Amino acid sequence: MMSSPAAVTNLPVPLTRFVGREAELARASALLAEARLLTLTGPGGTGKTRLALRLASSVAEGFADGVWFVDFSTLSGGEFLWDTVAVTLGVKDPGSSTTLAESVGRYLAKRQALLVLDNCEHLVESAAEVAAAFCPLLRSRRTRRGSTSTIGWSAFSPSTTTCGRRCTGVDVAPTPRSWPG
Ligand SMILES: Nc1ncnc2c1ncn2[C@@H]1O[C@H](COP(=O)(O)OP(=O)(O)OP(=O)(O)O)[C@@H](O)[C@H]1O
Ligand SMILES: [Mg+2]
């Protein structure tokens, strides 16, 4: 994969052509428009990352502060999880005054960004912790009809195979953005 030269994104650009998956892409796009956190699950090698990248690039125009791919595959535990997110976003270590998680939260709260969190499966609790940390940022979103919605959370498997214990996952997590009320 190569890095994209495009403006505000670090999404890796696949070297091969994206094939098929029209129905899954349409469904994932619809879910992402309604829920602020979308989780793609499925057995290894079934195209979760590829679908997430395709989805993220297809909606990138709607996120003025960028689309960010955060790969947790090199982490053996959750210890450096927030460092990984912060480095990707360019958030500086706040020192001892506050936690890195809080700094990332504050940074994202003012921005319209989409995060693709990949290879979370070996960090299940920590990845859930990241998602939980995003929740306060997502809570105040308003629906298109102007009423306040609860936090959306949606998951689906892009493969037809039943999701079992060996599932891996990709999260596509938009941060808040202004929503026409
Ligand atoms: N729609 C697609 N078009 C073209 N190539 C694809 C498509 N989906 C998957 N691939 C290719 O198949 C391989 C596996 O896909 P991918 O890495 O997305 O799977 P994954 O579900 O994320 O796997 P893992 O669980 O191991 O992370 C990759 O080489 C990817 O480029
Ligand atoms: Mg993957």
C-alpha cells in the first residue's frame, strides 16, 4: 500500500482495484450515516479493512478535518493505544496535567473527523475503551429532523459467514460534526 497524497487523510491507498461489494458498501454507508460508530466484523481475510477503507474514502468529503486510519496491529496490549491515536492525529502529549485520552477527546470535540480503527481484535477491551471515550463526543448529535438522537451504534458483518469467536473487527468511528438541524 502507498500513502495517499490527498489533503487531510492518511488512508492507505490499496494497490489493487476494489472489486464488488456494492451491496455491503451501500449498507455500510447507510449505517454510518445514522450511527456515529460502525463496527465491521467477520473472519480474517474477508475484506473488512478493504471495505472500511473504501467506505472512508467515499465519505471523506463530509469530514473537513480529515479521515484518519489508526492501525493497532503493532500493539500487543492497550498500554500505548492512546499514543497511537494521538500520533496519528498529531495531538501532542499534554504532560502530567491531563491524560492523553482527554487531550485526544478535546482535540476531536472541536473537529469534524472520521477515524478508522483497524485491528482492534486483540485489544478488545481497550478498543471498547476507545469507543466508550468517543461516546460523550457523539452524544449531542442532532438528527436530520432536528431532534436529539441517542448515540448510534451499529455493527454488521461484511461476509456471509456467521460471525463466531474468531471474528476480527474494524471500527469506523466518526467524531461529531455539525448536522443540519
Ligand atoms: N472488495 C475487494 N476488492 C479487491 N480486493 C479485496 C477486496 N476485499 C478484500 N480484498 C483483498 O483481500 C485481502 C484481504 O482483505 P482485508 O485485508 O481487507 O481482510 P480483513 O478482513 O481486513 O482481514 P484481517 O481480519 O486479517 O484483518 C487483501 O489483499 C485485500 O486487498
Ligand atoms: Mg483487516
